[in-house]
Amino acid sequence: MCDYEVSSDYCDECEMGFYDLIDLLITNTKHLESKVVSLRYLLSTFFPDYDAKMLRSDIFSDLSPSFYDQPVYQQYISKYYDGNDPMDDDEYCSLMIRLSRGEESVNL
């Protein structure tokens, strides 16, 4: 237990600081996931046909887990994204599909 009082303004600033941090982590996660998918596709081009097909069929496996059900994540997306999960954003999902097909690449 604290032996000092914390002002409510400080707590609000702290809370927004946590949401800012979560937003940076989500942005970083999306960037890393796009690189993983792009590299997996590129790697598959060096494999024999069967192995390449197998790698491409698992191209999205073991990416970051969903935190959608977590209460703090729910608060974050309600404050930053009006309740829409940024990891399930249409633009991001389209990018990932294009990367998985080799139609686009990211700077590695």
C-alpha cells in the first residue's frame, strides 16, 4: 500500500501512457509479422514444389496470439480504435494476404 496520494490526473496520464505503449507494441508486432510472412514466402521460392506448397500452407502459423479477450486490450481498442481490433484491420489483413502470395514485399 502506498503512503502517498496519487492525483487522479496522474492516473489518467499513466493510463494513457499504457495505451500509448500498447499501441507501439501492436505497431511493432504488425511490422514483425509482415516481415515473417514475407520471408517465409521468399524462402519457399527456393524449395522444391512440394516443400514450397507445404511452407506456404503454414505461412501464417505461429504468429502472435490474439489478445482480443483481454480486458485491458478491450479498453485499449475502445479508446484508440472505436472497438475495432487493429490486428484484424482490413488494410492489414489485405497486406498479409498479398505478402503470403508474393504479390508484395516488405523491406528486409
